[in-house]
Amino acid sequence: MAPVGSIESKRMKQDEIQHRRDKIIDKLHLKDDLGDGLEEATDILQKYLKERHMNVTPERQFILWTIYHLDAPFDVDALHQLVCQHRTQVCRATVYNNLILFTEAGVVSRFQPFPNGTQYFEKNIRQKPHGYQICRRCGSIKVIATDVASELIGAQLNKTFHLSQFCIYALGLCKTCYNTERREVKEKDKLKQREKDSQKKSASPKKK
Ligand SMILES: [Zn+2]
């Protein structure tokens, strides 16, 4: 394993981030038959923007349209890449600022399963309660049905509580990352054993 903070470990970290992003983008598909809730979301957003004397720009509309035609949560980089693939270049800051704006308007929800980790976003209007299966190493994410759990937890909520977002995470390791981690542990153990052996050798008195 490369020591923390070394160039090698930074490169590994970057590789891992890129790998995670590729995985998210691989799973993101624009589907024409989705888009449920888009009309309502557009109305809410328009009202929100009007109150703040802001405009509904074509870019803003397209970003919202894209979000409502995706079938999985995404991070800002994945959405940025996707928007640029389907439209003229939009800068990352524009995509991010709009995501924050949409979150504040309530048409997009945001969650961050790991402290200081990636922020994920997804559409928020007319969405059934659901959960996520997230790999803590590569960040790959899968939506899971939580009908029974949602009902049980819903029954525990205060009757006057206005629920806006429901989140259940199952954190763990995907198959690839589980195998990688096991391999790394084995290699670490081997290295430790080798160090111990060589220490023993150098400590033992030399035979004449
Ligand atoms: Zn993984």
C-alpha cells in the first residue's frame, strides 16, 4: 500500500474517484418514458424563481429535464458530463449552482451518505419512498425498494410531521471492491510477515 499523502496514494485516490464516476455514469440513462413529476416540478420551480426575480433559462430547464429523465441518483460531475453530452457545453459551476437552487426549491433532493464524501442528488417530486445500496469504496449506487420499511417507519412518525424526504442507506462493498479489499489485506499481511522474518534473521546471532 502506498503511504498516505504520497504521490502514489494521491494517484490511487484520483483513480478511485474516476472509477466511481465512470460507474455512476454507466448506470445513468436518459429514458424517455420517465419524466413523471417533471411538469409539477417545473411549476414549483417557476413559482420559486418568480418570487426571487430569477429567470427560467433554457439551460435551467434542460438541467431539470435531464434530472427528471434519469433513473438513478447522480453526483454533480456525472450530471455535468451527461448535460454536456446532450447539449452545448455548460460549465460545472452552472450545473452545481442549479442543483443547489433546485434542492432549495424542493424539486431535487440531496444526500451525503459519508461525512465529507460525495453529495448525491435525485428528482424529488412524485417519487415513491426508496432506499439505496451504496458501495463505500467505489460509490456505486443502486436504488432499492423499501415499501415495508417505509410503512413501518412512517407509522412511527409524528402525525403532524411533514415528511419531505425519506432515506434508507445500505452501506457496504460491491463484489469487485470486496474482492479488492480482501486482496489488499492479504498482501498487507504477507508484507508484515516478510518484515517480521527479516527482523528475526537480523536479530539472531550469526553462526560461525
Ligand atoms: Zn464498489
